Amino acid sequence: MSSTDRCPAFAPFFGMAGAAFAMIFSAMGAAYGTAKSGIGIAGIGTFKPDLMMKSLIPVVMGCPPVRPSTSDALFSAGIIAVYGLVVAVLVANDISPKNPYSLFSGFVHLGAGMSTGFAGLAAGYAIGVVGDAGVRGYLYQPRMFVGMVLILIFAEVLGLYGLIVSLILNTKAKSECI
């Protein structure tokens, strides 16, 4: 195999596609999770406005709640987009027009981006559905809160698994064209 076969001119396309997959799909998951959970929080505001305000304070502050609240779903969903951003930046930093970029690296970066992107999309969907239903259920039954938070944690971990796989894959990418 010659060096041009290992490092064709189109190889960076696959790496950039991986960065795009990571950012686009994880952001879509985060947006869906935030919107769906936000609808639930807004819905309980018509019945018990005091619950809605308590649930929004940690989101506005931008920090994890001291006492768990119904805004955990909103906070969790936003983190998923950060996972995609991390992978997109790592992949994009490996691509330079001055340095050779192998086809193997392109496919590895594509896989890394797809791993984070699709895991983030799935996690955001799960957070949105659980956050919406859980908040509405919490309105009627306060004992449901702990179960809702546990399920939200498990949903968030799905996105983290995709990030971990992407980080492992990124360490395997080598751009040697010899």
C-alpha cells in the first residue's frame, strides 16, 4: 500500500464528519431533553407555582442543586451537549492541512463522533421523557421523586458511556502515512 492509499485527500472528511456527528446529535438530544422537561416544569406551574420556582433556581444558577429538585432533568440534558463539544474539539484538533491524516484516523474519528452523538441523542430523549413524566407525577405523589432522580441519573450515564468510548477511540487514531 502506498502512502497516498493510506492518506488520501478525502480522509479528513471522515474526521470532520465525526466531529459534526458528535456535536449535532448530542445537541439534538440535549435540546429535546431540555424542551420536553421544560414543558413538564411549566405544566406544574399552573397547579403549584411554588414547585416550579424551586425547580428553576438551580438551572438559573447554573450549578447542581443543593437539595434535589425537579430541574435535574434540565441540568442533565445540558451536560449532554458538552460531551459532544468535547469530542468535536478533540477530533478537530487532530486534523490539520499541514499534517498528514490517514484514512484509519478518519474512520476512527467518525466512529468516535457517532458514538458520542447517538449516545447523547438517546440520553437526551430518555431525560426528556422521564423528566416530563416524572415532574408531572411528582406533582401528585412526592414520594415518586427519588425514583425519578435515579432514572434521570441512569439516563445521563448513557451519554457518558458514549463519551468514554469516544475518548478511548480517539487515543487509537494515528495519522501515519508511511
